[in-house]
Amino acid sequence: MSGGPVHRVAGLLAIAAVLFGHTQPAFAYLKFGLEAGGREVTLKWTTTPVRYFVTDQTVGGISAADFQAATAQAFATWQSVPSASITYRFAGFTSSTPGDDDGRTTLGFLNEPALDRVLASTSFLVDNVTGALLEADIFFNSAFTWSVSKDGEPGKWDVQSIALHEIGHLSGLGHSAIGETQIVNGSRRVLSAGAVMFPIALGPGDISSRQLDADDVAGISDLYPDGDFNAATGSVSGQVTKNGQGVFGAHVVAFDPGTGEQIANFTLTRSGLFSIAGLRPGPHVIRVEPLDDADIESFFDSAEPVDLSFRAKFYERLVVVPRGGDSGSIQIAVSP
């Protein structure tokens, strides 16, 4: 399959936020990255369509054909983003299971009752030397009860919704922090989510996450841009500081008052620099807030010095995003 040794990188989607692998800060959005051949490599598919297989077993009353149809809808949703170039193709059913190092990108069920907070998991097989992505497998935890019903079913997790999130990971996207949670009995309950890639699932029976939000669209388009994505959109960049020092891991949100859309990123350097691409040209409201609506490990390595000790702040004026360009660096000083 390749000229070098390979290793598997795994990640999780849980009922409550848990670690989803090791995200590598990049120019815009959180993407997966790794060291290969002495250099940093963004984890992404270099050729498309991405061919995927579906395991052929029946689980919990869901046939392989029904499972394949539900996941195909999720793949089609990502593929239909007009500003992104990635495509996918169903390659057939297989007796292989997710996690087999066979060069086949495989989706299917595994029974993992010990992972009682984990609904689904995506893992990658990567060439250590070239950084090439060889396969990406998604398992759905059959210890939970699942549904492929068009309208959802009370008490059952929706395959299409969870698949949509996991296929975002399979494509190379990390988590979005656009959402709001409340801690109840030590666990986080989602009050709202503004992106499919928010790390916490809304709840059993919910099918509202079958459609992508603006942040998801911007992320996949940034990773796999079509011919005019960069020319038709713009970006905002700047620096977040506290007491004259850079703030690492601050959540920076660009709100478009014309459409109501939110697209966000983080300060991804210790000097507090950030950049948010894929914005519609025109005025935007910029808000900076601490990363406090999900566990830090859902976004960054636990060793990273993410700063949570500051007050949310709006930038003092509207920032005008130019078509095909950047707003110019803005400076946002937050208070402890």
C-alpha cells in the first residue's frame, strides 16, 4: 500500500465530550495533522472519490442495506457542498470490520459496552514516512440503540446524524466549538449546536443534525476548495492578548449579521494569532470567548496551554471582509 511503515490514529464521538484524537492547529479550522518524514502533514485525502465499504452484518434490527442507505445520505450531504471538491463512492459490502488494517475504508458496527460514553469512533491508517492517508474506518457502538427511520425514533440514536459528524472527521476535520452546553450531574447537556462538528451529540431521537451549518461548510471548503472558493470568500485575522501577552486556544467567532451565520476558529499560536477563512464578503461581528462549552481535550492536546481565564469580548467595531482577501490584522485585548 505504501513505501513506509504505517500506524493507526483513533478518535471518538461521545455522548459527553471526550478526546477525539490529536488535532494539529492549522491556518483555518481544526484539522488533523501529524509528523511524517520530519515534517508536519495535514491529514487529508489526496485523491477522490474516497472509496468506502460497509460491513455486511445485521445489527439491532438494522440490515446492512438500511445502514448503507443512511450513511450514503450523510456522504451525499458532504459531497453536495458546492464550494468543496471532495467526493465519495460506495465500493460495496464487506465482511471486514472497522479497524482492520486492510486498506479499505470501512463503516460498520462494533459492540463496545465498556465505551459507555462513545457513540462512534473514526480511526485512520497513515503512512509514517509520507503522511499519506491510506484508510479511515468508522465504527458505530452497537451497545447503544440505533435508528435509520426517516423521522427518527424516540430513545434511539440516528445513524445518519452521527455518520454526518464522523464523515467530517473521516474527511480530515476536527471539532467546532460553536455550541452551548450546561453541566448536569457532572455531564454536559447540549443546549444548542451551531455546527455538525460540535463534539457532543444532541440526544437520542434527534435528527436536526442531518444538515451542515455554515462552520461545517467553511471547514470542508477550506480543506478541499473548489476552483473559486478562495476568490469568492474572504478572511479575518488578528491577535488576542491578555495583559499584553498572547492568548492560546481562545475561541474567535465571526458573525455575519446579513445571514445570521457563524464561522469560527481558535487562536492557534502562543502569541494569540488567529485567522478565519471562508467568510462571505461584507461586515462581520467578531466575538472572543474562552473554550468552556466542551472539554479542552476535544480540541487540543491536554498538554497545550489553553487559557480559559478571561472574559468574553466583542471587537469594538464591525470588521469588513473583502472578497478574495483578508481584513487586515485586528487586535483584541481581553480582560482577566
